Amino acid sequence: MFPVFISIVILISVALLRERSRTLAAVLVTLPINIPLAMWIIAHGNGSSPKLVYDFARSTAVGLLITLVWVLIVFFALRAGWTLPAALGAAYGAWVVLIAGLFALRVLSL
């Protein structure tokens, strides 16, 4: 329940900050909250091991790189004058292709 509360606080803070400092609002959005929580859950689950947590951290790092590509696609599409829905659609399309490609190349696995 606590992570949900923190997420709500962050979203409200972003809404309040957007007029004062868009930069601070953007930084607030990128706070690593879910990653440490997920690592904690993985580390304290049944049958957990340091190797399992390492594998999770590795997959998270790969996912973050793909998310960076997603953000860059949105950024450049908006800069080129695209609408937000079009920019988001292109970014999500690229994200799906990249994730599928990494699974096909066995960089990521189930």
C-alpha cells in the first residue's frame, strides 16, 4: 500500500510543480521508486538468491535503456511537430519491437 501512496504523492507533486518548474517535475517523475521495491520483493521471495536478484537487476538495466529510447523517440517526435498521441504511438511501437527483438536475440528471457 505504501508504494501506491508514494506514487500518488509524486503525481500530485508533478501536477503542482508543472507551472513552477517543469524541470523539477520531470526529475520527480524519474525517481527510482518501483525498482528498489521490486528488488526487495525479488530478494525476499521464496527461493531467492543473489544470482536471481542480479539477473533481475540486469534485465531492469536493459529495460531502462529501452525506456530511454522510448523517451528520446517522444522527445524528437514532439520536437518535429508531431501530436502527443502520434509521438506516444511511435514510441510504444518502437518499445514493443525492441523488447521482442531482445527476447528473440535471447538478451532477455522469461
